[in-house]
Amino acid sequence: MQVRWLSKWEKINQDTGDFKLQVRWLSSLTPVTYLSKLPGIRCVAALLQLELFRVSVFFN
């Protein structure tokens, strides 16, 4: 028996069984100057947080 926990960052494509991270581009109206030192950034990539965990159990 093999158990696999999928983290909340993974999305399962049910057709192909591929694992993909969901990424959304967020519009930012405020320039980011402190952390990135790049003023004028217009969008930021963010991972969507999935709250559910999925467990797959395989019997060999």
C-alpha cells in the first residue's frame, strides 16, 4: 500500500493526472521598492492557496 499526501499547493488535472501549481497574476497599484528594489512593478505572481488536502491510496 502506498499513500501520497498532496500539498495544498498542488492541483490535480483529473484527465491526465498531472500536478500543476495554480498561479494568478495580481495587479499591484503600489510600486514595490523595499524588497525587490524595482519601482513601478505592475503585477505580482501569487500561488493560490488551496485549503483541501487529497490522499491517494494505491494497493500493489
